[in-house]
Amino acid sequence: MNLRAWNLSLLPLAAAGLAACALGPVDTNEAAEPLFDRTWVAEEMKGLPAAPQVQSSLQVAADGKVSGHTGCNGYFGSVIIDGQAMSFGNLGSTRIACPEPVMVQEDRLLSALDGTRGYRLQDDNLLLLDGAGDTLARFRAKN
């Protein structure tokens, strides 16, 4: 089963899990503050630039909630931040079918979120990193 289908199949469980329990802890140190309550627009995912006609976004809240738009579907879930470590969990999304270029970018974004193990803020950019410290996705601050 591919990652997108797997994530979508967990949508009811994710919603129930979020409703039933508190989200994981989020680091409250000042270094993480610039992440919160901003819209981050994807510029690159999995080493490829974002399609110019497709806007994928990410929003991270200080309470551990995460949401955004893949360019086709909305998504939501939770995030755990501890120092420079970051991981996303309980991700679910809507199930609208879109044209192929948009769906390809959606798959790349969801895969990058799934593989995230760390982050780095660099100027007005948010870099999502894998366990080896390699960049999975690069976002720029919209606001």
C-alpha cells in the first residue's frame, strides 16, 4: 500500500486519536518560537522544486497541532518538537482527487512529513530534515 493510501486509510483513526488524547509535547524554548502560527509555503520537496502552479503549505501551532494544504487536499495531525528534533504523527487528509502533477507533489509532501526527524530555521526558511540531517523539504515563511 502506498504512503498516501495508508495515510488516508488512517483518517478515521487519526481523528479519533486526536479527540481522545492530548497531543505530544512541543518544545517551548525560544528557538522554536519562529515556527509557530505562520504559514510555511513549500519551495522544494524530496530534492525537486515545487510546481509553480501548486501551493503546498504547513502550519505548526505551539500546542502541537499541525495542518496545511498539499496543493489538492488539506491535512492535519500533530507534531512533536524537542530541541532540533521534530516528528509528525497522526496525519490525516481529505480525499479529493486532483490532476496528476498536483497528486505527485502531494505524495512528495506527505512523504517528506512522514520522514521528518529534525528541522532547521535558516533566514526565512524552514528545512525539514531526515534522521541523517539531509533536507527533505524546504519551506519559506509566507507571513
